[in-house]
Amino acid sequence: MKDPLDVRRRLDAVDYLADDGMAMAVFLALELGKPLLLEGEPGVGKTAAAKALARALDTPLIRLQCYEGLTPGEALYEWNYQRQLLAIRLAEARHASLTDADLFAAEFLQERPILRAVRHPGPVPPVLLIDEIDRADDEFEALLFEFLGESGITIPELGTFTAATPPVVVLTSNRSRDLHDALRRRCLYHWIDFPEPGRATEIVRRAVPGATDGLIRTATTFVGDVRALGLDKAPGMAEAIDWVAALSVLGAADLAADDVVQTIGTIAKTPDDRAAVAAALGAHHERPA
């Protein structure tokens, strides 16, 4: 991608509408070969950005979904113990012996997402999505430092694997906890806001092409309004898309349909939020046309 404008065009071609800040962040990450840390509220398009980037580059997406208790064996690599045990039994049957070097050879190595990205043959690097890094433990963050800084992984039994073509690394965080400063220093950073109304409407239009323009505009504006209500879980673009899709399935052309209130579970995810959104919807219906 030759410049930020080209980034916007190519992401637009795969139906991801990037603003100027996102386009610049992606361009610099690609040019500098640095990981890109995307933060923002849930549902604003962080994961979608990484997926769209992989499509725009026409390269595989390798995804590591983070969660509490994620282990190195699930993220980096592990040994195929069943194959190692089989090799030991076969050697015993032949009255042969195996050394540690025999048992911990590359043929017994099982690639997990990060090592898979490091060993990707290219020539176009894959996009590695480390999704919701804030859900993982502090200790797991520390395991990433070598990879994020050097595009490599050290395996004690085999040495260091360094990517011939460093992967494009995108990390996402919902800011459920603070990330380590050492991780942030290794990354470029971009905060994704909920999009302004015009771009939000276009995002929903592309995601739900069967919905009417009136429904899309009205529902998207309403979602933007309820985000200002101080909800426990403010709806993001993902929820706005789900809501418009649900309304479209029901044949609604606007928010005046009788069963619209029954669909607000797509944007309100707690009882208190549901009550607040229902009240806002009632007030919306009372406004003069």
C-alpha cells in the first residue's frame, strides 16, 4: 500500500470504511514493520479491521483469541507428545535408543498461531490477529515481548525461529485492564471511536444491503443517541448492524413498527440497559414526525 489514501481505498474495496487516523496507522505499521495496537470500546470494529486488512492484502489471517489462562502452548507452540511416545515405543521395539535431540526435533513440533505466523513461507506475510489481549494474563503479555520486538520465537530445544517476512501483527484491546508499558512501546497505537453518523450509516448499509435507507439512518442515529445514556454496555457498530438486520428480517421500514421494542435485545444486553433503551424508544415514537 503506497500511502494512507491507498490504504483507505483498498480497505473500502473490502467493505471496511477506515477514517484518516486508521488509514495512517495501518500505513505506518506496514511501512515500519511494527505491530499495531487497536483499542476502543467493544463492537467498534477492531477485529473487523484486522480481517479486512488480510482481505485487502490477499493474505491469510491467523487469529489468536486471548482469554484468561491462555498458555504458551496454546499461543506459541507445543510438542506432539503422542508422536514422541510413539517414536519411543518404535525405538524400543527395534532395541534402539533416542536422544533428547531426537525427541525434540522439528518433526514433533506443533505450530500454534504465533509460531505459524513466524514460519509462514510468504512471499506475502500473513496478518496475525492477537484479539482481546487485555483478556489474557500479565504473564502472557511478557511472553510476547520477544516476538513483538524481533518477529521471532526462541524454542530452547531448537533455537530461535525468526520470520523471513515478518507478519503484519494487529493486537486489539477493549481496555478491560491496563496493558504493560513494555508491550505498548513495541507497538504503534490507534484508538477507534464509534464512527460519526454519516460513516456509521454507510457501514450499516454495506453490512445489511437489504435494509431500507430510512431504517438504516433512523436506527443508526438512535443507536448513537442511546450511547449517550450512560448504559452499562453501550452498543457498538456490531450491535447496530445486528439490530438493523433483525428489523429488516421483520420487514420493518422504520422504528415505528409495533414489534420494534421486542428487538432491542440486539443492542441492550442487560436488564437496566433494556429498560433505558425501551424508554428512549418510547420517547422517539412520541416525537413529532
